[in-house]
Amino acid sequence: MRQQQERRVVLLTGAAGGIGAATARELARRGCALALVDRRGTRLAALVGEIVAAGGQALAIVADMTQADDRQRMLELTLRRFGRLDALVNNAGTGRAGATEALTSAQIQLLFDLNVLAPIELTRLALPELRKQRGVIVNIASILGRVAMPPFGMYSATKFALSGWTDALRLELAPQGVRVCEVDPGSVQTEFAATAGVKDGFFAHFGIQPQPVARAVANLLRHPRRRVTVPFYLGPAMWLCQVAPGATYLGYRLLIRLNPAFFLHQAGDPQAHEAALREQWASEAGEAWDVVEAPIAAEIGIIPTPQARLRA
């Protein structure tokens, strides 16, 4: 493990896959001590085991970000293990594609609960510790939080909200020495397409790997900046769409021409898709509880919160 970054203590949510897992590995390579949060406990345990085996420090906390008790518990466990908190990376989130009238109220509620309210509430809890360390907050937003287009209108609404709050929080906390940063990824090859319920051809052909996003997050902890767009060449395009809104429509038509299937919501019952995802999450959290009972639990430091221990 590299020691270029001193042993900063970082709380990272949504750490078990995609951008979160890549960020955890990058921060571990740079010598950070990590409190990793996710409800997919089996994968989280494997990631922590990998980091610890390579000489890093990591704590796995199986938790549901949308639950207030879990949020309180993950902060308590981080402080109990490491004694302080230097940085918070709000990465956990979910997506859902579909026309506004096609989405259910439950799906819309979950989007706002996880993408907006959960990071706000976790940040509120963490602020006293971050003030002590003059720490850094990194919120993972999206280019769809700067330019909106279907079928991600509701997802974009959550990311616009996250981005707006991030801008205000930056000004609010600057006099207190806490830096607030935003990362806006473009299309990334993760599980987003499957979770959102869209065909993933666009992501497979045009999406970048999560590692560049992870490096951007790690760099912000050392050299905080207001906003970073990944990949960088999307930045001018976002600016153009904001100053000339007609460019958004032209870009939308171009994307449809490049890959029409990307904008088709996958066939099937939306409620059944949602139920399958929740069943998968509950199953993985249950498997993590089995891991906790094993002797290796103490070695890798996996701790489930009370909410995450409940099986479906």
C-alpha cells in the first residue's frame, strides 16, 4: 500500500460495487483507513478481505442508507474503530428509468430517499467530526444532474437536487474549514443499467471504467475542487447544454440515433423488477450475517448494523 496520503479516515457509502469498490481500492492504495458501507454484505466482506490482505485498513459495515438508525450506527462504528473522521464520500445511490407516469410512487420515493435524503442526513450526522478535522465531503452526482433527458427524468431530478445542495453546502461550510466537492460521472460501466431497468448496450459501448472516477475522488481528498466531470471532455458539453438549452435536444436526438435501444425501458413488470432487486439485497445482507458469525469476521472487521441483520 502506498503511503502518499497520510492515514486519512474515510467513510465511503455504496462501496461494494462499481464506482464505490473502485474508489475503495484506490483510497486503500493511497494509504487511507476506510469505513465501507453497503447493504450487499457478501461482496462488501470480500472487498474488505482483499484490502486487509494487501496491508490496508478497512471496516465493513452492512447497512441500509435509507434507515436513520443505520446511518447513526455506521458513524458510531467508524469513530469507535478509527477514532476520527477526515472525509465522507456519499456514493450510494440508485437509478430508475421510465416515463414520469410509468414509475410507481414507491420507485420515486426510493430514488429520493437514497439519492438525496440519505446523503443529506448522513452528512448532518458527520459534520461535527468533519469540522474537528477540517475535512472533505465528496458527493457523487452525475452529468444527468446538470443536463436532464428521458428516460431518466426522475433520476435526474434527484441528482439536480444533490448538486444544488452540494453547491449551497460548499458556501455554508467554507468558513468552518470543511471543503465540499462534487464528482459528475458520465456513462460508467457498472450495474446501473440493470438496476435502472434499461438495455445496457450504450453503457457497454460508450461507458468508461469506474477507475477514472475513483482516481478523481481520491485526488479531491488531497486537492479539493468545486466540481470534477469524468471523463473531462464532457465538461464543455455540459456547459454548452446549460448556456444553450437547445443543445440538449440535439444531443438527445444524437444519442437515440447512436443507440436507440438504450432509451427503451426493458420489458417486464416494474413492480416485479423492484421486488427482485429488494429480494437480492435482502439475501445478500443475510449472507453477510452468516459471514459475521464466522471466525474471519473479527479479522476483516465486518460489522452489520441492526437493520441489516434482518432477513427478508
